[in-house]
Amino acid sequence: MKFKNCFLLLGIFLLAFACNGEEEIPGPVTPDEPPSPPEEVYNKPDFVPRKEGDPFDSYRGLVMTGYQGWFCAPGSGCSHEKHANTQWYHYRESNMFAPGVRRNSIDMWPDTKEYEVIYTTPNFFLPNGANAQVYSNYDKSTVMLHFKWMQEYGIDGAFMQRFVGEVIDNPDGKDHFDTVLDHAMEASNRYQRAICVMYDLGGFLPERIGKTLEDAQAIMNKYQLKDRAKQKFYLYQDGNPLITVWGVGFNDGRPFGLTDVETLVNGLKEIGFSIMLGVPTYWRERRNDALSDPKLHDIIRSADVIMPWFVGRYNMANFPDFHELIEADIEWCQRNGVEYAPLCYPGSSDLNMHPHHLTRNERYGGQFLWNQVYHAINSGAQMLYMAMFDEIDEGTALYKTLNQKDVPGNVPDEPYYVIYRGGSYSISSKPTTNLPGKNDWCKRVPDELNVEFLGIEDNLPTDHYLWLTGQARKMLRGEIPLKRTLPVRH
């Protein structure tokens, strides 16, 4: 009986061991869930976005452009066409408008398909053999079209450049810029775009302080800028119409000092303006392109807004070197109660006027511009200055210009020589030898010096940079994600 029980227990043990040793059938495999896409980050601005139709009570929240408005063509009626050496105003160089370096001043060519009035050039030809065409800012329809584009692409408005050397003691220049400003004021109301006068101190002299103040007073009176019912969309800041003085504190030997600027700024305040200053890149550290005088900071603290000039200071490769500078600029302005408008530009080219530069600042399909916009907003900027709407002379234009494949030729009919001596240019039919300066040179055009017009990249529409500027406004306002990557156009 004992043996029988032992065998029974042994059988139970073996049966249990056998069951435990069986392989278990695996259950169904559950695939790993894909990772959740990263949550989109949006800018959280320190301003209430302006509603369309409201007046512009502050630069905060705005993406503005600089507007030259200085082009004129024979037949448009501007005073410059009366004189042989000023015809094709701001298209010309060396008193002519012809193919070849130093014989025209522009590096890009406008896309004129949408202009009501255009002017045929006699000696510039498109790849298809047709004569190339340009526009004149003296025509109201041209300025209206430009402000219409600003509205269509979501750009808030424009700073109207007013060059002291061209409007003071210069009847032809004053006629031109007065006329263009008239057009722009009307366009501002029609298309509900912000507008602000910007005095460029090129040509400013201490003896012109009084005349410049008289000019500003005349603008205040003519357009009744204090009456929002008359000029509803003129840009205000801190309760007063804003006016800009560009060229303050540069150390390039300008024929006026900071005391002269201070007198001008104080006079503009007495007229009733708030003040924006255009200053050098290194204004805060008072080095490199900026005066070292501590008075520069005193003048800046007295202003409402400042805009540092960055064009040509950096390119795609070295822009990261300027990140800390911009961040420190913003922090300084916050401490000192001054608004900061960082400048962003799409690229630059200034070879027909200044061929000693030799290189162009490429656009990279807009990525260069977008890098600047992203970093400025991510660093806390509350407003942007986009340089420039229509600057085809220095190749920073944001508006519609021809694609690269469509630009006119820039080769002269006959070779000639460009001489660069002591920082100045001249052209001659004969070469010049034995130039004294280490950096002086004489080059034959087009063999040694051949500059092609710069076009919008052929894979992009001619309005690409207008569209991208409108996207910058959306990113500033927190309407699209805050991203380094270029937005996709649908």
C-alpha cells in the first residue's frame, strides 16, 4: 500500500513537471504606437494684435517696411527729367542709364506686369529681345499698387524715406519726394496701411536744422497728423505721430555731430512728434560702426523707438554670431524704456554702384530672411523693420522683381574701364595705370568686371518675399507656429 501511494505521488509530480515545461502560445503582438508629434510652439506677444480698420496707435505688433519711392522715368512728369544728368532718376549712374557697371545704379529689375504705367528703356533688352521696362514713383498708380500689395500680403505699412540732402535746398528733389508722399498718404487711407515719415540724414548739415524742422512742420500741418479723422492710419507711438531720424551715431565721418542731432530731435518733439532713431549695429557697445561718445546713449534714451542698421553686417553663415548682440540689445532697451525694432533683410547686392564689394549676400530662397525673423521674435522682439520694400539699388527689395532667367542683359555695346581710386569711382574709354593706393584698381568692362542683374530664384514666384514678409507678421502675432523652418505656401 505504501509503494502504491509512492507511485501515485510520483505520477502527480511528473505530470506537474510536464505541464510546467510546455511552451506557452504567445498572445497577439501589439504594434508600438507612433510617437506623438511635438506640440507646436507659438509666439506669445506682449501686445494686443491690432484689428484691421483700427488706427495704428503703436509700432508694437507691426511688421513695417522701408520705402524708398525715389525712382523716376522720362515722361512721368517729375522735375528730374528736365535735366539730362538726372533723367532716369535713381536708375542712373555716372549721368546715364545704360548697360554696364557704374552706368546704372540698380542690381535688380522690377517685375512690371501689374503696373498701369510703365516706361520702355532704350538700351536694356530682355532675353527674348524685347526692350526692358521700368516704373516711376511719380505716377500715383505706382504708389497705389505698392500699398495694395502691402495690404494683399499682410504687411502693416511703410516708412517713407525722406533724404535731407534731396529735399532741403533742392527744388527738384523736394518736388519728387513731396509728390510721392502725397501719393502714399492717399494710399495709406485707401488700403489702411500704416505710414511714417523717415528722415535720412544723408546730406544733413548743422545749418540745415532749421529748414529740416520747417519741412517736418509743413508735413504735420499739411496732413493734419494730429487729427486722426484726416490721416487715420498715420503711425502713432506714445500718443503722438511718429517720425524717424535715420543715421544717428555712425562713425563714418558725417558732417554733423550728436549735439546737432539732439537739437533736431528736440525740435521735432516740440512740433509734436514721437521719435524713432535709426542707429548703427553696435550702438549699445559704442564701437565698430558707432561713435564711442556716451552722448549717443543719452539721445537714444530720449527716443521712443530705435532701429539698428544690419544690412551687409552679416550673412547666412555668420548671422548666429549676432544672436547674442540682438538679445542684449532687446534687454538694454527693456531696461531703459525704449522700444526696439530689429531689422531683417532678404539679402543684398550693390555691385553696379559699388563694384569694389565684389560679393553678393545670397538669399537662400528666403531662409536667410526667415532666420533673422525667427531669432528676433524668439528673443522677444515686439515689432520688425523689413529692409526694404523697393530697394533694387542695393538688392534688398522685397517687392516683385524679375526671376533670374528673365532679367535684362548688362553688357555694354563697347568695352570701357572702371577706375577705383581713393574710395571714389570714375569711368574711361582708356585704362589708367600707376594708381597710387594699395586698394586702387582699374578694370575693363566686361572682361574683368562683369555684373549680371540679380533675379528672384527661378524656382520661386516673383512675389515670394512679399508673401514671406506677411508670414513674418503672422508669426509675430502668434497666428502661425514659431519655427526656424520656412513656412509652406499652399
